[in-house]
Amino acid sequence: MRILVFDSGVGGLSVAREIGKALPGVGMDYVADLAVFPYGALEPGVLIDRVLSLMETALAALDPAALVIACNTASTLVLPPLRARFKLPIVGTVPAVKPAAEHSRSRLASVLATPGTVKRDYTRGLIDRFGGDCRFTLVGSMVLAELVERAVSGESVTDAELLAEIAPCFVEEAGRRTDTVVLACTHYPLVLDRLRALAPWPVEWIDPAPAIARRVATVTAGAGRSRDEGAPHRFFSTGRRPVPAMLDAFGFEDGGDLFAGEALKIARG
């Protein structure tokens, strides 16, 4: 069995890592849309059309048992049209508001996300539905995902740069403090150790990846063999090529030019 994991960048590797723990025998293919990263800059209609087009190519070529959209920004928009077009199980990634509300004792929690995720009605709907009496601070970082891309690729990212992006999550109000932070971008768990060390005070950081992995295990129970059963984990990207050392660290090989000129045409269109 093989699973296809999709993200605008390398953040979905945090999800792939947890899928590997939950399903150690599964093969994975990963698609990163690096040609237009980050997705927050795209208009909703453009983003939907782009993901549908890329997945049309990827699903035909890779024949996965399930598709994981390991991107909050994309998931808040593309899950309904994807499920309408493709008949395999599709698992999305949405802000973990419900567990945050369940875990918070101070009743102050924050959602650390991209601006695209923060502004979606979907995210605010989750808070209205599952937030209860917990007050959520929505923090839409313009650059944290890009800082993580740089860090994972081996570039230098300072503590000051990271701290500036997470600082708005930490709220003090009437003798209470934020005690729970939702990581609503799959990039962020890749630098979680650094975020913990930089936090002004200890909080519970909620990473949705383990729950996503459990869901993948459920929806693929009993799935048959995939076309490329036994092939190594493969990483495909549009635009720039990934850093080999990064792929090695996550157990992936460069899969080559799955999209070639097609993805670049979509990017310019």
C-alpha cells in the first residue's frame, strides 16, 4: 500500500513522519508545490484549480490508497471539490480547535497559522462550533512557514526571527495566561523543539499530525496493493528541487520530474 501526502512545501513531512510511525510498512509519495509556495498568496479560486490539476496528474501516476492534504490553508478550501472529483479516501488537515478547547485550563488558547488559514470562515466556524467558553487568539504569521522551509533546508534562522512570529500567541489577561497553542500549519512542528525553548512560558503545543496518521490508518484498513508496492518513499516537487540532506533526514528519495513543464505552466497561468 502507498499513501500520497501533499503540501505547498515541506511542512507535510511532519505528517508523513507520523504516518510512518502508525503504518511502518506503508510506502509514501510526497508532492510539494514549491513553485508557488506559500499558498496564502493565492486567491481561493486559483488555489482550488491548481490543487485539482496537480492531483489529477499525481493520482494517475502514483495510484495511492489514500490522499493526505497536509496543508491547513489548502484543506480549508479544497477538500469538497477533491472529494467530488476523486473516489479514493482523502484526509485533510484543519486547525485542532476541539482538542485545544478540551485541554485548556486557563481558557485562553491560540491558533498559530498562516494568514490564509486565519482568514477562512472555516477556521472561525470551528471555533464557534467547538471552542466553547475558551477564548482563541488567531495569529496569522506571514513568514513562519518560510522560516521553517529555510531551517529544514539547512539555512540559518535565528531565535529572534522565530520568537517574533510566535510572541503574539502568548496572552496575559486578568491573571490568566495562554496555556495551549494549536499548530495550524504542518510546517511548524518541524521546529517544535525550538519553539518550546523560545516560548515566554510553558504551554501545550497541539500538533495534529498524530491524529491525521490515525485517521489514515483507519481509512486504509484493508486496502489492496498499490501499483508501485515496495518502492522507496519518493519526494516530488514543482519548481525548485529539494535539498538532498533534508530528504535523507525524513527517509525520502528525490522522485524526479513527475510534473515537468505542466506544473510550471499552471504556476504561470
